[in-house]
Amino acid sequence: MRPTEEDSEIIELDVEQLYEETEDHMVGDQGPNENEENQDHLVGDQGPNANGNITARNKRDYSNAHRWAVYNALLERSVNGKLGKSTKREVSNLLRMHIRTVQRIWRQAKATPAGVLVDVSQRRKNRCGRKKILIDIQRIIDTPLHRRTTLRTLAEALGISHSTLYKRVKEGLLRRHSNALKPHLKEENKVARLRFCLSMLDPNSLNHEPKFIDMYNIVHIDEKWFYMTKRKENYYLLPEEEDPIRTCQSKNFIGKVMMLVAMARPRFNDEGIETFSGKIGVFPFVTFQAAQRRSRNREAGTMEIKPITSVKRDDIRRCLLEEVLPQIREKWPSEDVGKVIFIQQDNARTHMAPSDVEFQAVALQNGFDIRLMCQPPNSPDLNVLDLGFFSAIQALQHKVCPKNIEELIHAVTTSFEAYPPRKINHIFLTLQLCMQETMRIGGSNNYKIPHMKKEALEQEGLLPSQIICNSTIVENVINQLGV
């Protein structure tokens, strides 16, 4: 086998120049240093150790240029084809290459038959190494979902190794999906959802360009438990820091308080300045009781805040009549006084009926016309609080560490007030997009929450206040409902 022109250039490679190039493989571009500690920063084959020997941690595939340089260096130091006892070690230290690699290259050269040109180039050509293990896509499809919850269970079901399956995930053959439970919907539930979404369309726009109402006159209310802490927390620590220890008497009885949140859509003028935040209030279900015994934290008789662990209909009624309605009257924009205001609630048994006589009497006071309305059953995605606001303020609340119920209430209230109104406006637009998706799939909740790049549109001044609905979708819903 005769060397090519490229190999001829390789043979004439300067050994000292190759040694300098090898120095560049040191991490941080560090050159030779008198300190032996710096030798540990070499990548691949390491430099001389304390005994002057080469130590290797990672095997490297050397290029043909390096291999020819080794052979030429050995050939120059040979006498009649024989090497001295320390020649290989000398070349190994010179080129910063493990001595076993130098020995293999010399053996390859010595094994060349007589009359044949020596060639110490790489023997591996083209595609070499372990062949890629192919996975039958149909087998993955046929594997039940309960055996596809982790890579290890799926690898076991397919009869392949975990590492092979992990490589296929990195290549994009598989994707990871987080699946959340959704409420079960009966056929009458789907019909109710379609009717509700259709009622949120502007009646004057149905004939030409259907679009949703602005929803400025709807107040969304709902209750939620807020906890002192989470069962599991993630922290970022320094290597020398000790792992924190969190304790409680029982993980099943972490301190919590239920709060009712009332939220309307915020309003902005033509210049984008906020004129109404939409935040009606957050109302905890608590009682004030005098401490019966003395403790190290307070004296006997001190008034304490106690959460109501079982919220009943009378508690909801009192909260609506004595707290929510007065706050609506106080904060509602003056230009809308006299117009109908709807309070949207879910169908919990503890909630008041829209026809409740006592509520209607109080809701008509001071020139206001406030009415109750119920969203469709099993439809938390049609309420802005469950759709996104609760998770947002809960994330803000968990940034602090409350130690008692009073601090927990203060943390939730502070998070409620700190949440930007413009993001609340984004949630209302997302609600309209979800309603359109609900109508598109016939009232089901099996859809992905759509996105419309609201942040970018808002920066450009193009964010709409009402979502235009596809006329074909609206027509299909009207025909399905027989309206």
C-alpha cells in the first residue's frame, strides 16, 4: 500500500510543532507549568506524573498526523530498526501520548511485510464502531400507556436497554408528556359548555364577524385552599452547605386556610394607562378566638386567628353579602354604575342560587344591579381564577415562608395585590381562546390551551380586547344546538 500525497505531507510533519499543538489541548490554554497539579487539567492523555510517566484517563482517537509523527520520531531514534529501552518512553513524553499508544503504532509498523510500504494510518475507515440499534415504532404504539410512564418501564417493555432508549429520546424519536387529570364530562355537560360559550359571543357580530364580548361586567369568584408550605421543595445549595431539614407534626395536616377570590377584567385607557385593576379582593374564611391557655408565644386571652376548616353555605353567604358586594360597590368604575354586573361562580353545593331572594335584595342597593350566574358543571377552564390566576398568585405566595395563619393570609393578600393587571387581562384573552377551542371540539375539554404571543402584541400596541371567533365554528355549534 503506497502512501498518498496527503500521507507524504503527514510524514514530513515537524515533531516539535506537533508537540506545541498538543499543548493547546490543555483546559484554559495552559502551557507547561512547574507545578505538577496543572498536569491534571489536560484533556485526554495526561502529561508526565511524579515519576515522569504518562497517565491516561480518556482514550483518544489520534489523527493520522499524530500517528505518523510518532512513527517518524521512533524511526529517527532507532538503530537498524531497533529501539532503545527508553526510546518509547521518551517519544511518549515528547508528544504527550500514552506509552501503550506509542507501542501499538510501532508494532503496526514492524508488522508490515517486507517489500510493502509502511502505513501507520488509522485502520478504521468510513462508518465504524457499534451499529445503531433500531426500535420498532409500532411496538411503542402497541405498548399500553401505563407501561410508558418512565424510560425504564418502557425499555423493559420493548426489551432494550435504558441507555439505548435514552439516546432515542435525545434524537427526538420520543417526547415527554405531562398528563393532568381533567373533569369527566357527560353529554349534557358538553351541551351546557357549548351554550355557555355561545352566550359569551357578541349577538351583534354573529352575522358577519363573530367575536366574544369584552367581559368587563363579569366578576369571577372561586374558593381555594392555600397552604403554609409544600410537601416537597427544591433548593439550590453550595456543595459545602448542609441539606436543610423541614419538619411538621403531620404531613397530612399542613396548616392551610381557604380564601374566596373575586376578580374582574382590568381596564385601560387609549394610552394604555390602567383605570381599573379588576381586583375586587381576597377574603379568608377565618374566625377570631381568645386563647384559652398561656403559651410561650402568647398570653391567655390573646385574640387568635383560626381558619374555618369546613366552609358551609352560611359562610359563603356571609362572605358574599358582607364582603364581596360592598367591595364591588366601592371599587367598580363610576361610569358603569347602573349597568348589569354578573358574578360568575361554579356549581358547588355551598354556593348561593342565582334566584336567592336575600342576595337579590342586597345586590340592588345603591343603584347597582348585580346578579349571580353559574358556569357549566365540571368546567374550571371557563373561570379565569382556575384557568391561571390561582396558580400565579400561589407561585408568588410560596416565595415567602409564613410561620402562622396570619402570615399566610398576609402573604396571599400581598401576592394578590402585587400581580400585574396587564397579566390578568392576558388571562381573560386566554379564556376567550379556550372558549373557541371548546366550541371547535364540540364542548369537550380535550384541547391544548392556545397561545397568541400576547406579550409581543402588547408591546406593538396590537393586543385585541376581544377575540374574533371562526365563523365556521360558530355556525357548526348553532346547528348542533338547534338554536
